Amino acid sequence: MQNRSQGGATPMLRQYAKIKREYPDAILMFRLGDFYEMFYEDAKIASKVLDITLTSRNRNDPNPVPLCGVPFHSVEPYIAKLVESGRRVAVCDQVEDPALAKGIVKREITRVITPGVVPDGLSLPAKRHNFLIALSFGAAEIGFAIADASMGFFEAGIFSDKGSLFEELLRREPKEILFAGEGEGFPIIEEIREKFADILISDSSKNADGLSHLEKILGREKRGDFPPPSLDAAANLLSYVSQMQKGRIAQFSSLELHRRGGGMRLDESTIRNLELVASMRDGERAGSLLDVIDRTSTAVGARKLREWLLYPLTEVGKIEMRLGAVSEIISGGRILREAPPFLSQVYDLERLTGRIGSGTANARDLVALMNSLKAVSSLKSILQDSSGYFRDCVERLDPCDEISSRIENTIAEDPPFALREGGIIRKGCNQELDELRDVIAHGKDYIAGIENSEREKTGIPSLKIRFNRVFGYYIEITNVHRDKVPLDYIRKQTLTNAERYITPELKEYEGKVLGAEEKSKSLEYSIFSELRESLLSEIVRIQETADAVGTIDVLISFARLAAEMNYARPKVSDSSILEIKGGRHPVVEVLSSAERFVPNDLSMDGRSGRFMMITGPNMAGKSTVMRQTALIVLMAQIGSFVPATSAEIGVVDRIFTRVGASDALSRGQSTFMVEMSEAAMILKEATDRSLIIIDEIGRGTSTFDGLAIAWAIAEDIHDRIRARTMFATHYHELTDLASTRAGIRNMQIAIKEWQDGIVFLRKLMPGGTSRSYGIEVAKLAGLSSGLITRASEILKNLERGEFDDRGIPRIAGHLEEYDSDQSQFNLFTTSQNSEITERLGTIDTSRITPIEALNILHELKQKI
């Protein structure tokens, strides 16, 4: 018991304490009458998360018990809010009728909800998976299992290093991570706790249910495909879900091997910097690439689109199959017109199977399944003339006609949500049920007949026969007519203005009617449960159809997007070419309403011209051009048409982006350290098939240090890695690299100087620039004219490198204070002239590199 000895606790609180010990790390919602109550620390936490009043039991006690509660009939939103905050919730219900209980009412845990195991009744984002991940630690490998318990998705595999594991965790964004107790001592667990602080970390171990179900879905022939650590993780995961769902895990009908490799790798930095699934501005979906390109009509399609976006292909054949399907859909305009309406009629088939498997599906879910399968049948008819890969997808659609018929013949057309209140089974489905319903219907007519008969017999026109759960049926007579009450009426209750009576005839027929009602409800629930149970064997068929629906939906979404936005089919190959004509940023062109988007051309290959050194002022559009190039490549490799007039893309194995440092800064790392860490990762992992995007590097340290590092990194990428690279910089000295290396081309974002200012042309042009136009950009940003004038003055002094006759840099003064012709500092009139002259005499200017010249200049300046 928390904060209170059991010696002074009531029987109810002792019962609470016993149940709480079963789930010590869960918020225990304890059913008391019409409320779910929470006590002690649970109450303190829940009251804050749910924003409800915290009170206490036994307020006059020296140690009052903290208490809060929520109504039982509206508990689901409260549970959802607790789970969304990262808590585990255990729901404890009364499992016997309080009126029949001897002593304290029997209670037990009926369900446990965790962030990674969310059952029916709680809202889950329709367009995202709700992943649960389990880890197991072998001698040299990390076992990995991932599942979405709401739909039966289940994979297992291994990772040989933590970097790859972390990359997968970042892409999957699980809600909960499990590890067996023996993993506690592994340093990686603490790293996971630190790096993924918002994710619930839970302890789990194998149990009989998990192991037996794993054996059932694997079979001997498939078991050998999985490394032992992956099977340990899978068994732990199934055991945990089984424990949370009271053994109901039929939605997990198969285990697939989680394969790494064969696809483009995307690290955290690239996913964030390219804003693939969330905007960098606020972390929300709006403003991301996913948000802009999503034209899906179904929940399964939306989730599959997200998956494709985070796992681009690298096999040309598979990419071409998707592109071919998109082309076919566009050319056959009928599909674009007729398919989306039927797709929109398909409910979330994956989560419907999850509810069936976990035993939480209600009658409305089965009606939704029936209607979805009918829509699938219509969809298949529309798409039956398809060819190639698209036809293969269509062939996988199984309308499951016999399932639809079974549901249609059993379930009422518009059933209620509750399963035990009747009204869910169709008339004509079961003869016994129809007879019971007839008794109920005529029984109520009979009650109405008794009412009319008694009114005539007594002469009391206001006499009414009513019903409540305490007395059953009774006759109510107002006090005005009390003198007319017959002698055979038995008084049951006296009210202020009336009295209530019963008669033997009324009670006899009440028994028949109420007995029929209870029996009818029980029979309806039994028929429904039998139907739901029969669907367990059909889960695999429905899941396969759901997957096909998702694929078709994404391909049609790509076609709709291409038609709406005038996208072009890219030519994809295994070459090192990257050539884009009229390329556009897919997000910026949609969201930027202030100015017309300017398309850009780009050409690179892996032999010559594979490295672009890009210069230009801030705000000119360097970042946009580089990011749009990366996005066009990525979109092509998920099988989408691209925002360009034309594009030829040699497949890339990985996209690297070195842009910004805001997230790491919030974790206490300096800008320079972040840049160097990301650069080190790129230099270590990039290959000649990669695409590297570097938007400024070398900031956060001295100019010479930064320039030297940027120069060395550019050389290494060009000489050793030989990847296609876009390198934006304000170090204009780096443009000299193009004169020493044939693979480097200088490019600039064009601007036009106009009336003491600049105009951004947003066009990528050959050549470098020697100016950053920082002052002009500052002027555009709205800095005061006085400050702009002073900055211009200081810039001129810096460019002249002038000192006054006192040895003070002229940056400290104003131009009019000096006569530069008379007081300009003369390098060769100081006492150090012989040393400097001697040093200059040793330099061979025909062989020196620009970076060496800068270092010598820095050295000489230190001697002044």
C-alpha cells in the first residue's frame, strides 16, 4: 500500500492494495459504483494529467488518502489521455453483481492499456502505426522484434551495431520499448533511455502464451530463418501483448523477417532536415513532404505511404515497377475517376482484423468489415483490366464474399455500440431469438392492454403502468384518486403526490417479459461471439487484402499527385548521373504563395562534375535548391513521379544532409561540435553511390580554422569518396578548388544588384561569387539605415586592412577620421620587415595552394 499502512485501511482499500501489487507501475483505475477511482500516487499523477480535482478519503484522518475519479460511462477519453502521456493503465472492474455480493464486491483487472498495446475503444492516429519494439541481447547481436498490436503487423530480425538500431528506432518511432530483465546491465539500455526519453521503456520476459503462439505461427520450416536473438525478442513481445490483452493475440498470424539492406538508409539528420514526415518548425505533419504529397483515400494507404517514404528503394527493377503502375493509372483516366470513391469506402481493414484478433470487435466493426469488403469487390471490378505490377496488386484483392454474406445475414443493418443490450442480430437469423423477440413485443402490448383495462375498471383516467429496475412493472395512482384503489392492489411505495402498486397478474406477466428480454440479450451475444470467433481463421485473408488495398491506394495517390502538380516520370538507372530539368521543391512550391517558384536545372555525374561548390548570399535559395534535389531523388526512389520537367537519376544508396544544429544545441552540444560529428559520420559512411548535401560547415570556430576544415572535407569527399555532392559555403576561397580538381564545379545562386540593393533571382548558375552580400541582406531584413551605414563603413576598413598611426585597426573608427593615403600602415617600415621579407622570399607562388597561402598570410599577420 502506498503511503498508508494496511492496518488502518478499509476492506476496500486492502482489496485495492492487493490488486495494485499485480501492476505496481500502472495507473490503477478501480471501479466503485458509477466511477473509476484512483488513489495515492496514482491519484496525484492522474489529477495532473487529466486536469481533474484531487480530493481525499477520510479527510479528518491524520493521513488522508489522495483520491480522484472519472465516470465509468465516459472513461475511454481519460484512459487515452493517460496513455498518450506515456503511462500504463490497468482497469479494474466489478466482476459480480453488487446486490448479490457477500461482503466486498469481487474485482479484477479486465484490461491493461500501454502506449505500445492500445486496444479498441481508444483513438489511435489513423495515418500512423502504433509500434511496440522488443530487444534481446546476444553475445554480438541485438535481437529485434517490432509489432503493431492494433493490426497484427509483426517482424523480427537482428542488428549488429547500435548505430543501425538507433537509426531504425528513429524511423519507426515506437511508443514503447521492451527488454528482458537481464538486459538491465547493458550500457545500450541507458543510451536508449537517454536518447529516447519520451518512449516508455518496459521490462518483459517470455511466458507460455507467447512461446506457444510463436511456435504456432512459425512452424518448424520457418524457424530456421530467424537468428536466435530475434526469436527471443519476438517471444518477449508476444508474451507482453498476451499479458496485456488477457491472452487474446490471434491478430498475430505470421512473423516476417525484418530485413535491412536493399533500401536507401535515412538517418535522423536527413529525415529531420528534409522534413520528410514532420516540419522542423513545430514537429507537426503539416508542412512536411508527407503532408504535401499524400493523396491517399484509406488509412492503410496513408500508413503505407509513410513507410515507403522512410524506406526508399534502391533496386531499379522494383522502382520501375512502381513507376510503370503510376504511368498506367495516369494513362487510363477511368481509374483516377472511379477508384477513389470506392477506396474511401474501405474502413481500416488492418485495425479491424486487430480488433477481431484481440476479441474487442463489436457489431459495428463487423458491419464496417462487410461494407469494406463490398467496396473491395467493386474496386477489383474497376481495376480488372490492369497489367504488369499493378495487375499483380489487383489480383491480391480478395473480396471475401462469403465473409460479407455471413455478416450480412447475421448482424443488424445499424447495430448499437453495446454488445449486451440487444438489437445487434438481424431478424430471421435465429428462430429461437425471433420467438423471444415476439414474446417481448407482444408482452409490452399486453402490459399496455392491462393499463387500459385497469383504467376502465377503476375509473382512474390518469392510472399508469411504469417500470424501473427496483420494482419492475408497477401501477402508479395519484393521491387525488387514492380512494378508488381496488382492494387487490398491493401497495409498494408511497410518494409525495402518488402511490405505487402491484397486482399478481402484472407480476406474473412481468416475469415472462423480463425473462424473455434477458434470454434474448444473452442469445444475441452468443450468436455474435460465435460469428466473431469464426472470423479468426479469416484474419490472414483479410490482412493480405488490406495490404493490397494500401499498395493500390498509394499508387493511385502518386498518379493523382502527378496529374494535379504536373510531375514528370523520372528515368531511373544504376548509373552515377543526376540530371534534373526544371526541378522544383515539392513543399515550397505549394506553401509559398508570396512569390512564383523558380525552377532550376542541375547536372552531375560520378566521373566529372560530381561535386558542386555553391556560393551566394543568405536567402538567395541555396538551401532550397539542395533540398529539392535530395527530395526529387528520394521521391523517384519511392516510385513517385517528381516535380520537374524531366529527371534522370542514378540510384543513390544513401542521402546525407549536414544542415543546421538546433536539435543537438538543445541537448547541450555546440554548433561546431554538431557540425564536426555529422561531418565525421558522412566521411565514414558515405560511398560513391551516395548523395551528400552540405549547407555550410566550419562555423562556430575561427575563420581560418573553419575554412581549413571545410577545404579538407571538400577534398576528401571529392578525392576519396567520390559521391555526388552539393556543398554550399560562404567561404569564397573554396571556389579555388575547382581550378585544381576537374570533378568540382563552381555554381552560384544568381542575384541582381539594383539601386543600392539586391534582387534574388533564385536561379542556379555556373560560376562562383566573391561576395556574400551580407549587408544587403541585412538591409532587406529591416535593420536600421544607420546601422547599415556603419556596417558598410566597417566592411570597407576590413577590406582595406588599414590601421591608424597608433596601430589601432580602423574598424574602431569612422572613415572621415583618417586620411588613408597619409596614415596607412606600411608593412615594410616596421622593425620586423627583414623577417617578413625573408619569409616571403621562400614562397614559390607557382606551386602554392590557396589554403597554404591563407595560412601563411595568417602567420605573417600574427607577427605584426
